[in-house]
Amino acid sequence: MFAVRNEESALDIVQDAMMKLAEKYGDRPSTELPMLFQRILQNTIRDYYRRSKVRSLWTTLLSALSPDDDEDHDPLETFSGEAGSHSPQTPEGRLEQTQVLAIIEQEIELLPARQREAFLLRYWEDMDVAETASAMGCSEGSVKTHCSRANHTLAAALKARGITL
């Protein structure tokens, strides 16, 4: 069994699990609810850790491309390709950053449509699995599959182009 050490995250997970239980199994006999809740809670915790792992991967990649001295820096804002307050100070740094952004955008565009949609909704728009499934009109399992495949494809493509974490 996993343990969530962040109290706010733990409370969010329990709330999400309770909502899923109420929405999907509210018509079940009360004797079945504890077992169902335990299973839903375990799955919700696993989803939390999977999502954290993938976000960590992309945060690491994006933070490697940002200045070290700016804590409030949003790496996605830097990728405009324009010289701004968050851009590297040298022309070479700005050029490298712009090139990496272009590579990431190209690789995202090469993904199959459903993978690209799931990836962008989950990690750029920060939607959870249920919200993404609703927006895409598919199951939560399909969202997870599309995101996993997109992540593996993007990681391999970036590595092949010499971009490492």
C-alpha cells in the first residue's frame, strides 16, 4: 500500500475517492461500500503517483531549460522564443532554448491525434484523468494508455535528438 505524505494531497485523494464511490456505486448495499472504497482509494493513490512521476519528468526537462536563479520562473512562459526577462542572457542561450522548444513542439505534433490530445490536456492543461476522459469522450483507461504512449514516444524522440534530462 502506498502512503501519501503531503496532507493536502492526501485529503484531495480521499475526497476524489469518496466522490467516485458516491457517483458510481451509490446504489450498492452499504455492506459493499467499505471494500469498494478501499479499492477506489488504492487506485486513486496509484493514479496520483503515476501522475506525479510523469509531471516530475516534464518538470525536470523544462526546468533544465530555465535559469537557475529564478524560483518563480514558469518554463512554459519562457518558450515563446522572444527575449524576455526569463530568457537566458546570452544570444546562444536564447537560440538553444528556442531550438529545444521547436523540437518539443515538432515531436508533439508528430504524435497520433488521440495521444497528442490526451498529453496536452493532462500535462499542459493540468486536467485530471476523469476530466480528460470526459473532454475526449473516452474511458479513463484510454486516457492513461494514450498518455503513457505519448510520454514514451516523446522521451524517446527527445533522447534521439540529444536532449537528455
